Amino acid sequence: MVSRESFAQWYRNRFVWMVEIMLVVSAGTVALVNSTDSAAEPADLRGQIMNRMRTVLEQTDPAHHNHAGHQAQQAATETAKPRVICGVHVYGYEPAEASKIADVRTVYGFHLCGIAEKEHPWDVAVKLAGPLIMDMSTEPPGIQVVEATADVMYVDRLRQMFPDRYAQLALKEALADSEMVDLRRRYDAAAGL
């Protein structure tokens, strides 16, 4: 038989568990709503910026995309210019409070591009890589690549061109693994491999 005391104790414990479950669900809902409201737009904006950077870099003629004297070797036919296939990483953008891509004026990032000549595997492809600044206020966007000069070392040139918070990232970060995998897949397809 169930006594009145054991029934009251069971009911109280059940009530406590229901309250705890409702608190956890409520806290989880609040956290989820706050995280989607604050992170959805910047993540989407960052993705839009990455796509724009990639498109601009890939549409740039290899002859205008030279770093430190690297040039794509022209194939036997002048009509078939090799494609430039790029992976990008965004360190940040200005103004930092921009909420849509039209408001972004300057992008600080990294690029790794391969010139996809027919039948040339990635390992022997001409590659263009390094931190860059993209001026989104012009059409087409302007591109400044960080390169050393005869008088200025690479690290010093990077610090001259990039704001400190982005320069520190540029010294440590390149492409994400997922971006590198996508870059290699697209390169192989463009090179006919």
C-alpha cells in the first residue's frame, strides 16, 4: 500500500524534477535564440566576403596575379589561358560593425591560389599565396599583396600594411582544412586531373 507520506514525497520529487527540466529547457532556448541572433549575420557576412574574395581573385588574369616574379607558363595555344583557383581566409574587415557586404570597405585576409594548367598536378603548379588587403570600395576591388622589398623584411611589411589585430592572425593562420580540401578538389577539376 501506498501511504500518504510516500505519495507526498514522490509528488514533491516529481515536481522538483519538472521544475529542473523546465529551467534547463528555458535556459537552452534562451541561449539558442541569443546565439542565432548575434552570430547569424556576421557568419553570413563573413561567408559572403569569402565568396567575393575568391571570385575576384579567380577572375584576375594570371598575368596580373604575379607574386615575386612567378608567372604561369603559357600552353601551346594562346586561346586556352589557365584558370586561377583560389582558397581564402578572412581575418577581418573594416568597418568592423558592417552588417552587409555593401558596407564593407576593406578586407584583410589570406589567399592561396594555384594556376591550373592542363595536366599539371597541384604539387608542381605555380602558386600564389600570402596575406592580402582587398579594397572593396572600388570596382573591381583593388588587391594589395604583402611582399618584402629590398629594404623591408616580410614581417615588417606585414605589420606596416595590416592593423595589429589582423597582423597577429596573419602571422599564425592560413587556410582552414575544409577550405584547403575544397581548393584542391576545384584545382584538380580545372586542371583536368
